[in-house]
Amino acid sequence: MLVIGYGNSLRGDDGIGRVVAEQVADWNLPHVRSLSLHQLTPELAEELSRVDRAVFIDACIDSHSIRIEPVEADAETQVLGHSLTPRSLLGMAQWLYDRTPEAWLISVPGETFEFSDRLSPTAEGYVTEILALVRDLLTQNPDSSKKPGSDTSKPSSRTD
């Protein structure tokens, strides 16, 4: 499995994917590679073609709960430098290597994207929940409340 957490670690909650990827790397699990990246790059297509499962983790601004959804390859992929998405990378893997993994995107709501090298307390509260989702995907047993495509519950630290 390949875990890819990405975002700008100097823009507050935008770095949550990277924080999660670093913690997954600390698990030192066999057959799991975890990458903490500033952005998605074309070189990842090769790595994606060599794994059976992939998880992308990124911050979002349009939700109030964690979302996990399956990601399919984009057959219309056009590489436009800094605008790569999980779908476009999977499309590149399919086009270049004729192989794509089963993949999910975990979108995590952010509270602040100001210049900061720290997550907000709300985002910090989400980290444990995201790590549990990744563990479930590693074992291919997401529980019924966290099936791909569903929202997960808000952590108890959330106040809205």
C-alpha cells in the first residue's frame, strides 16, 4: 500500500495530510510506504503502478467532516504542472504503465490556512480519526460507518 499525504506544511491545516503520512511512516509496517509531500508530482504515477492500494490524504475547505471516497483514474488526464490530482495521477499510471491501484481520497476539513507551521486544535483532533481510517484501509476492513464514500463523525473536540 502507498499512503500519500500532501499539502503545504507552512499553511496551517493544509499540512494535515503530511502529518498523517509521517505518523503512518513511523508505524514501520511491511508492504506500506508512506510519503509526506508538498504537492503531487508526475513521478508518483510509477509508484502508484507498483502497488495494489493507495490512500491520498489532503485538507479541504468545503466540508465540516472527514470524507473518504474511492478514486478512479481520469481517462482524460492532461498534466498541467501544479494541478495534479489523485485522479489525474491514477490516469497517468494507467496510461504509462497500464496499471492502477484501488485508491481512496481522505479529505479533511481545515479550519485555518494562514501562515503557520502548526495544525489548528480542530485539525489535531482529526489526526487520530484519520489514522484509524488508514489502518482500516490497510486491513481492507473499513467499518460500516466509514465505508469509502461516506462522511465520518466529528471528533468530540469539534465545537460547532
